[in-house]
Amino acid sequence: MIERLAIIGVGLLGGSVAKAARATGVAREIVGVGRDLSRLSAALSERVLDRATIDLADGVRGADFVVLGATVFANESLLETLWPVVPRDAVVTDVGSTKAGIVNIARRLAGSRPVGFVGSHPMAGSDRSGYGFARADLFQGATVIVTPTEMTDAGVVKRASSFWETFGAHVSTLDPELHDRVVAAISHLPHLVAYALVEAVERFEPAALAYAARGFKDTTRIAASDQRVWQEIFLANRAALRPSLEVFRAALAALETLVDAGEPGPLEDALAKIRCRREALR
Amino acid sequence: MIERLAIIGVGLLGGSVAKAARATGVAREIVGVGRDLSRLSAALSERVLDRATIDLADGVRGADFVVLGATVFANESLLETLWPVVPRDAVVTDVGSTKAGIVNIARRLAGSRPVGFVGSHPMAGSDRSGYGFARADLFQGATVIVTPTEMTDAGVVKRASSFWETFGAHVSTLDPELHDRVVAAISHLPHLVAYALVEAVERFEPAALAYAARGFKDTTRIAASDQRVWQEIFLANRAALRPSLEVFRAALAALETLVDAGEPGPLEDALAKIRCRREALR
């Protein structure tokens, strides 16, 4: 049971944390922190938040659980700001899509003062953003990756994991660098590729978009994702994104070589192998 | 009203044509032609087909509407075989994903004998294949591109278009070469990219697939498509696929340059423009 849950950034993810906490009763009091009070008014009037503030120090005062729900770089800078003032026994976590950056900041700050930080990545994003799309059941059945390091207190990992599990999520733990490679591969690379696909169609044959059917729409759905969120993710995870792009280019070139060779057999074999891997994900 | 509808290849598309024709009553008699009678038995016992044969000449005898429902290259060779024997007043069309190839064959054959051929491409495919997935409502709301040339009789275009409209499809007409560029852009390129994405993830970080969420699954759903169907499509549409790949590579490289430059503004602007185009497709 959490006495006071502080959520910094009450958008899609932070707002869903607030709604899920309210729905499950896991926190007695829920405080929302934002840059603009008017944006918190819906959550207040729906009684999803008990209190709202634009003052970070005020927001985390007396909190025993803190969730950073802003974008990747904003969370990193918020973590620096709250580190000296957050209660010593609080668990602090975030919801950002990259983890090495914020974990390294926490590692550096740990020299000044011990704070119970562990990174979290709830893989429950959407191409929609903002509190208006927040849902109490957003984490139901989703995977949340928690990224402890050798310095993280086991009790903190346990409390953060239980927090997400209360909302119906499956928790995995991963080393932060491996986490960033994993999400580069299955999320950031596909996002960049989806954006490039839409751009390529427009450049190659603008008439084509009028004929887009389910295949194209599914393949490029994530290219409708919020550009503010995604420029930060791409920049924050450059170190893993770059080599994943290299590998993607090589994989695409290999298929293109098979197409150019014009021999049905080897091309069919290559596609069959890939199909088999993809079908394992159904 | 069609007296005798012959469908050559009774799989996902051909089977759906048969079911839709039966459901709408557009054809008095429906004949299925396949390479293997046992594979037509389900459609016969469901009374979707009135008659089944493995003999193409027998299958098209007395038919006033013929649909080639096999794969791209198979349809091309079937067209050559049926050309001399199909009734003179029949409309012949196909369901293949590329059109310049089969239309050129029809153009060449037209010298020997006039046949009412026009290409069709019902954009209602699926990553599933086979008669087991055929549905009477597959074409409901789908786009069917019909590809007449300067040589095509207007009456044939009209009868083929009405045929698809009976099943609830929206019919567009396009020049076969433009059709092939359009589908290279919104279908064949995305398929090749989706296959390459799955392969890249496996090569770059095999652990990542275990964390695949909705974004990755949607983006790569079409990589579970049938390899026999798709090797033919890629090979058949090489002429348009190759330049579309060039453009895609350039679009991806442009985004990567923005990521590498590390400046949030220009990257965010580029993503915002693409997002806007993608959102227009919702």
C-alpha cells in the first residue's frame, strides 16, 4: 500500500498510472505534477488525482512512490531536480522508452545521496498521447521492463515490480544497456522504418496513398506517433539505434539481392524462414 | 447475370469470389478449376461450387465470366493456355497483385484471337491463404483496381467492374504500369521492408522478439504472408519495386542523418510532416 503516490507528467502513461492506481486502490493519495495546472484539471475533476501542483518539490513531499511520466529527456532532468528533495525511503521510477541514459544519471547522483531509483519501461505506448487517452487498464497484460543495476537495492526492484503487477502487467528485468538494444530492435527501428515508408511512398508515387489498404495501414500505423515523444526517443537511443539500422539495411539488401537474382527458390526459402519467425509471435 | 462463372484457382481470393458469387446470386452456375480435385471438395460439399475439374479447357467451356485466381506467374501461364479455348464473348479477368505482365501477355495474344480480357487487382489480400480463409464478404468495402489499356473493349471493363461492385467493392481504373508503381509503393515495398525488419531483429538482438508488443506486431504482420505468393509478386514487379527501394533507402537515410545530427528541431519537423500524411489515412 502506497500512502502518497506522486506522478510527474500526467499524460497517456502518467495518467494511466493515476487511473490504474485509483481503480486498484493501491495508493491512498495521488498527487499530480505538471507544467500547467489547467491540463491537470480533468484528472482532478474526475477524482483521478487528489491534488495537483506545478511545484515539483511540493509534489514529491511526503511521497513514498514517485513516477516520472514525462518524455525521456524531461524525465532525466526531472530526476536531477527531485533527487535532493525526494523522501529517502521513496521508490522513484520512470516510464521512459530508453533506460541507459536515466540510469546513468541516477548512478551519478547516487554519490550525493541514496535514493531508491529503478528504471521502468511499460511497453504499453500508443500512437495516441495525452491524458485524454489514458486508461485504467492500459497496463493490463502489458510487459513492463524494470532495469536494475548492480547498485539497485533489491527491495526497490521488488516494490517497483509489485507496483506494475498490481495493474495487471508482466514484469521482466533487464540490464539497462540490453533493454536499450531490445527496444531499438523491436520498437525504435520499426518506428523509424515506418516513418521512412510513409515518406518514401509520398516521394515515389504520391498517387499511391489513395490505395492504401490494411497492410500499409498496419505497417505504418506507428508513423502517426507523436513527433515530440519520438524525436526524443530516437535521439536518446542513438547508440543502439544506429547499429540496428546497419543490420536492417543489410537484411533488406540481402532480400533485394535475391529479388534481383530472379531465382524463385532461394527467395522463397528466405521468406519462408522469416515468416516462420514472425508467425511465432502471433 | 452470369450464366456460368469459371474460377481457376479456388484459394483465398478465388474461393472468396466463389462464395461472394454464390451469396449474391450473380452467377447461375459456378465451376471451379484446380490442380487437385481433393482441394476443391470442401467448396463442392459446401455448394459454393456446382462443379469442379482439373481440366482447364473443360472448366472454361461455356463460361461467360472467367476469373484467374492463382498466383501471378501461374495466372500468366493459365491465360496463355485458356486464350484459344475460352468462349469469344466471355469476360476474362484475374486477381493478381501485378498487372503489367499479364496485360502484356494479353496484348500479345490478342493478335491471335480477340478475347475480352481485363486485369483486376482486388486489394483484399491477407497474410492468410487458402480456401479455408475465403469469405463471401472479403471484397465488401475493398478497393478493386481494374487495369484496361487502349485496346480494352469498354464493355469488358464495364462488366468486370460491375462484377466486383456486386460484391461491395469500390472499383478504380488505372493504367497497368501506374498500377504496378502504386502497389510497389503501398504493398510490395512495405512487404519487403517488413520481412527485412523481422530478419534484422533476429540478427541484431535475438532476445528482442520476446518483448514484441503491438507496434512491432502490426508493423511486421505482413511478414507472415505466404512465401510462394510473395516471391512471385516480388519477382513479377521487380521493375517497379527496385526504384521504390531506392527511394525508401534515401528517405530512411535522410531521417538517420537528422538523428545523427542530434538536433531536435529539424528531426521533429520531419516526423511531424510524415505523421500528418499518415494521419490522413486513418
